[in-house]
Amino acid sequence: MSELAAAPEHTRRLRLGRVLSWVLALVALAFVAWVVPVRDRCWDPQAPQSTRVSVTRDDAGCVLHLKSGDVHVAREECGTLQCEPGLASTLTHARLGVAAGLLALYFLSTLAWAARWRALLAFADVELPLRDVWRVSIEAQAGGILLPGGIGGDALRIASVVSRPTRHGSKAPAAIVIASVLLDRAVGLSTIAALAGALGLGLGGAGKPGTGPFAAILAAIPVAIALGLVVLRTAPVDRIPWLVRGRIGGVVQPVLAYVRDPRALRAIAVAVGLSLFVAAVQLAVVRGLVLVVGSTPVAEKWVYVGTAIAFIVAAVPALPGGWGTADAAYVFFFGLAGIPVGAALAVCLLYRLFWYLSGVAGAVLHLARHRR
């Protein structure tokens, strides 16, 4: 009877969690929609900024979209206005050639990402060439786009490996496969946080109010994950019932079996090395996209700190693809870097486009494989 009573309570908690996640995402989307202008917003530099209005430019000059109606302004008078670029004009003037090069760099990093996961699978006794791991990883991108928090992508990666026979003819050990996916996420999170935190602190984050704490929190994430792995490896946590049973146990038990294997330390060390390269490429791609949209940050550290935080909040299981939470993080933190809100959202959308293109490539590979 106690189990039956607990089931409805568990269901209510799940529903409440979903509702709160959706509310968070929708609030974030509302914030972005309120802050980011689609058109340029201009004002007379000799008048208060409260006089700013939306502006559309044409060959003859520009059109001021006033509450009382549209007003056409000559080119000379339009040139005297001080303007904040909107999302549409920012994307229109983006440097597509540079963006194409960054897209190629992004796809190159997916090979390193696949190699990182392959390193963590090193002692699963499954013969997986790098191209197969890359194909499964890129197919998983499509699942990560369609479902919140990358859940579908992780399930696809696990299923693709568990279904394969080992070199001994048996099935791949599920505990190692599940733990490798969980650790792949943990290693990726820790390295992007460590690198962004180091850049934030190294570029002056600790010396000014309001900047050091964010970088310090990011730098603390890999320390916390490393300490957690040490505890799982050495402490008798398997004697704690609530930690090894139920939903928590479903996560802890595979990781516990993994990290206590003698071969785990070398696999994790190789994965961390590859992950540092992946993290460096991701930060470089985002910084390059800031250049693509024609913006120059006045506080460089916030670009890297904000990018890492955007990646982290994008994993919140709310809207698919991290819509809302990631966009709000880019707009807020890039604003601290001195980047206009329209440019900040443009960077977010372009990076998301790269992610979607990789997901499309994965979906095409998946359909082609099943057709064969």
C-alpha cells in the first residue's frame, strides 16, 4: 500500500517539475522578446534615450515607426541619429564567409567529441571504429534537438552500443555504456566550465565586482565533479541505501561500477584531454560568431563566461534545444560584455543553427543507414 501511495506522489512531483521547467523557459523567452529589438532602434543623441523608436532603412533614408504613425526621414537627418542595431539588420550584415569557416571548425570538433566518448568506452570490449562512434554521436544530435536536455540523444547513444556484440560474443556491458554517456556529459561540462572560468579570471574577472563570482563558480564545477569521482571510487557509498536504490541508484550504480574499474582512470584522463580541445573550439566558434555579426566586446571575459553559462542552462530539461534559457543567458551576459542585445541573440541563433545543421546531418545518416 505504501508503494501505491508513493506512486501518485512521485507522478505529481514529475508534473510539477515539468510545469516549473516550462514556466522558466517561457519567462526566459518573454525576457528575450522584450529586450531584443527586431528592427534598429534609434534616437536623437541630443534627446533622452526614452525617445528611441524602431527604424527601417531604405534607399531614400529611413522610416521612423512612431506610435502616431510612420514618418519618412531623409538620409542626411537619418545619419544624425544614434542607433542600436536590431536582430534583422545584424543578421543581414553578418559575414557569411567567416561563418562558413566557423561551421567547418564546429564540425571538426564533433570528431573530437566522438573520440572523447570512444575513449570512455575503451574497456566496454566493443569494436567501434571512430567513424561509427562519430555517426552515432551525430545522429544523437537530432535527438538532443527534438527532446529537452539532450535526453533522446543520450538514449540513442546507449541503445546503439548496448545492442552491439563484444569481441567475446556477449552483449556490451550496460553499466559501462550508461556510465560512459553520463561521464561524457560530466567531462564536457567540467572542461568547458574550467576553461571559461580560467579565461574569466585571467582576463580580469576577479578584480571587479560582479564578475569574479561567476568565473569562480565555473571554475568550481570541475573541482566538484573530480571530488565526486574520487568519493565514488574510494568511499563505501554502496552501503548507503538511498544512494544506490531507486532513481538515484539508477544513475549512481553504473558510474560506481565504471570508476572502480582499474582501467577507468586512463580512459577518463584521455577523455579530459580531448574534451579540452572540444571546449576550446566551442569557445572559439562563439567568439568568432561575435566577429561575424560585427560586434566588438569591451569586456572580453564575459563572452567566455556567458557562453559557458549558456551551455549549462541549455541542458535544463525545459523546451527542446534549450530555447529560452540559453537565449536569455546570451543576451544577459553578452550585454555585460558590451555587445548589443541584437548581436547577442544573433550569435545564439547562429550557434544554434550550427547545432541544427549537425542534427540534420545525423538524421540523414540515420535514415540512409536504415534504408540500406
